[in-house]
Amino acid sequence: MYQIPRGTRDFLPEQAERFRRLEEIAVALACQYGYGELRTPIFEHSELFARSVGESTDIVEKEMYTFQDRGERSLTLRPEGTAGVVRAFVENKLYGGSLPAKYYYFGPMFRYEKPQAGRYRQLWQFGVELFGSEAPRADVEVIALGWQYFQELGVKANLVINSIGCRQCRGEYKKALVAYLTGRNICELCSNRLERNPLRVLDCKEESCQKELEEAPRISQYLCPQCQEHFQKVKAGLSDISIPFTQDERLVRGLDYYNRTTFEYKTNELGSQDALGGGGRYDDLVELVGGPAVPAVGLALGIDRTELMDPPALKKAPGRRGVWLVTMEPVSDQAIALVHPLRQQGVHLGYDLAGRSFKAQFKQADRNNCRWTLIIGPDDLAQGQAVLRDMDTGEQRQLALESLVEMVSNLEGVK
């Protein structure tokens, strides 16, 4: 008997409906903010992720699903969404259009991790990317979009922000961090990272590293005046629109392309797996991937972990919708032919396919949460009429068959 691969899951109809609702709310919000959808392949050339995400990150070192195709090209299932969107932005020369350019995506990502609650090897993300503005208000807009998403879902999230500076001031901080950490009791992986990317040590979850970092120098001490001003304006902008936040100077995120603003949305309700999503600014990434110098900022939210929070917005019982045809032999086929055009009018129409009794068909309509039942028996067909029943009130009325499609397609709750 075949079994589903570890770290993946089937979405049966009820849970698929929950995910569809999570996507609908995300898409509606992205459109409200003026973002257009951009879809990229679920696999890219491996070099794209190694170059953009960073060779010293956990994603590239331990988590990517990489394979050789028949042309001996190295391909990787996308572990995150930003790199592919930036590649599409550059390859299609979207930087030549009107800026800022704003895009959103919703889809599966793939990471080889130890499966835990809310963490899967095939995971789902909603993300937005904003290209062409270095203004702090662009950071604020992206952060506000993610914040509003959780607000609309009814999920309690805490916003944590930081600035990791630009290339210049971050370089000075790296020197100070390396000098502090050299010779200290840090894990083997962080020891190897110390020369390549010491900021990754700040992201390490090992207890030994966390303890050594308690007295480590803070990046705020090394921010250049321009980065300080940018970060102050981001914080002021968030305060102006009443979004609460805390500052964590060890928040660097797990990807190498970030600069200046970094942020995460966290929860206190899922134990150690507390991050619901996050993002930041990546002003150098477009150029790194082969395009011109275009500033950018974005976010990605974890949909699996968000769904695990059991958002109140998904608990609202859906109202009755659609029409269920109740009929009897020998006229069932004729009745179905009469009502089939309702589907072409956008009506949610169902009917029995298993030869159930008259009474059982009403139970079936109720199980399918239908708002209306349409009854057509031999006598009704002979008289040129049908009986329409409101499943909410039980009230019934007759409809002429000749105007049936027009009348039913205009009823409340059929589409």
C-alpha cells in the first residue's frame, strides 16, 4: 500500500476549503494594496538559490531539494519565493516599466526539514514583493499588508523588527562580531560560518551559541547615519498607522539577501515554532541576479502555520448556497435536461446520481447545504411547472417551466 511521502499531506475537501479561504483573503488583500499576481515555476536552476539566498544559509546547506535533469542540469525545487520573482523581474525586463512594481504570489515551496507541527517539506507561502522604491514608507506598506492579513484572519501576531544596515555599516559590524566570537564556545556550523557569513550565527538556535551571544555587540551601534534615519522613519511610519512592534537586534532572518529593515510576525501559541512569516528589504538582489540596481522590499507568510492557529475567520459557518433538483422516475432525465442550463448561468446545481428515494434526496440536499430545492415529478412535468422550496423557511411556490432558468438564476444564494 502506497503512503504519502514524509513531510507532505493530502488536502481533503474540508481542509482544502480552509486553504482556499486563506488564499482568497490573501489575494483580495494584495489586490486592495495594488499588487498583481506573478507565478513562477516550482523549480529553478540551482545557482539562482545558491547565489541569492546565500551558500552559507541553512536553506542552501541543508534543506534544498536538488536534482539533475536528463540534460545534466542542476535544478532545485523552490525553497522560497523571492528569488524566482526577482529572476522573472530581471529576465522579463520588468524594471523597464513603471516603478514601483508590485507583485504577489501564493503557492508551494519545498525544504528538507524535520517535520513538526506547522512545518512541512512541502509548505505553502503567500508573499509580496515591491520593486523600485527605497523609501521607508515602502517598508511600512509591506509590513502593514502582512499585519492586516493576520488581523482579518483574527490571528494574534506580534511584530518584531530590526535593521541590519547597508553593505558598508554591516561590514563594520561583521568585523566586530567576528572579533567577539573568535575563540568562544559556538557550535561547529557557526565556527565554519564565522569567516563566510558571521551574521548567520545570530540566527543559530543552538543553546551554546545563544549563551555566547548575550554580550555580543549590537548592530545598532554600527548603523551609518543613512541607515539610522531609514530605520527611524520605518518605526515612525508604523506608529503613525497604529501597528505595535518590538525591536530585536538579533533578528537577521535566515536569508543572505536582506539589508536594512528585517521583520517577523510571531505568535506565543505554537511553542518554539513561533514565526508566522516575515521579510525585509533586499536592495542589492536585483543587481546580484543580473539586473540593474533596483531597491526592493517584500515578505513571505507561512500558510501552514497560520492555518494551525485555527483562524476565527475560517470558523464562520457558510450560509446555504445553491439548488438541489429533487425528481422521480420516469422523468428524471427530462428534469435534468430542463435544469442543466442553470449551470451555464453560474448557479450551483446538484442532483442525485445514485437512484435515491424522494425523501433521501431532500436529506442529500440538506447535507450539501443547499439553499433551495427544485422539485419536478411526472405530474409537475405534465402541468409545465416545478415546485421551489426555500430550505431556510420551508416555504414553497410554483414556477413555470418555460421561465424556470431565468427565475431560478436570479434567486438569492444560488451562485
